[in-house]
Amino acid sequence: MYLSFDQRDDPDTTIDHSTSVKKVTSNHPGVLAEIERAGFLHIMKLGYIQLDHYLITALVDRWRPETSTFHFPVGEMTITLGDVAVLLGLPIEGNAVAYGEVAYDYMQLCHDLLGLDPPPEQTRGNEFVEVMWYRRQLSHDIPADATEAQIQQRARAIILHIIVSRLMCDHTKTRVDLKWLPYIADLGECGK
């Protein structure tokens, strides 16, 4: 399914990278515990971040790509991985995440890891699902007596949404990229 030009700005059909994580969440204590174990609870709780466009413009004007630094009257400054870790609360020590071209059946992973079976009209190839469909699947919390498998599936679904809406944003804002599923298969390893 492709969206018309008018639908691309509709908040229900696109991912608004600044606010969408708040729309997909859970109050189930088991789900929150799994998200915390995977290291994503802090970023899930981040609220709306109001961007200062004038500040960003000023920083862009002072950026020097040849040295990867900002040039200020008092000296040079750069953003380090440690700065990102402090701001987002994500671990920077542990196993590296390396994305490579590996052939997965992402629809099968979607079924196994998230408990979701997207209909063909809500997919784009084997690797993407429509964000509208995805949000509808996550719009209701799981029952209080959910099984451990259901709890982990919901935690993975929320973490995937955090990844595609906050960390690795898709420029179209209309699809959920399933290529991140193999990285969140084991929530304990994910936190490392």
C-alpha cells in the first residue's frame, strides 16, 4: 500500500520521529521489565524533544567535515559516543552491532518474534510493513495474564518501534523496517 501525498503528513499513517514512541507503549510490568533488560527502557521513557531549529542551524554553520568538529570562538568540540550514551541511556560497551547482507525470511521472523502476521497488502517486499498496520497491532496492551512468550513478543514489538522511530529512522516515515528483528531476538543479549 502506498500513501497519497496528503496522507504522508497524517500522524496516524506516518512515523513522527519526535513523538511516535509515546504512542506505542505498555503498562504491563512484564513487558516493561523485558524492555529494561534489553536496555531500551530509558529511551522509551524519553518524552517529546522540542528541537531548537536556530541552534541546529548555528551548529551546522560551525561544523567542519574535514575534522568532524564544531568550531567555536573558544575552541573545537565534537560529539562522542559517550555523549550519545549519556543522552539516550544506551550502553556503548559490549557486543558490537554490525549490519550485513544476510538473507532472512523477515515475515517468518515477524511471526516468530513479534507474534504478528502482516497481510500481503500491508508489506513491501519481505523486509517492510506499513506503519499504520503495525501501530494498529500494538494499539491495545496485552492482557494481565499474558504468557511469557506474549510478554517477550510485545517487548520486541515496542523495541522495534523505538529503533525505527528514534534511532534508525526511515526517510519515508511510512514503513517499519524488519531488518532489525534479528538483533532483538534475544532480549538478554540485546542489552549487552
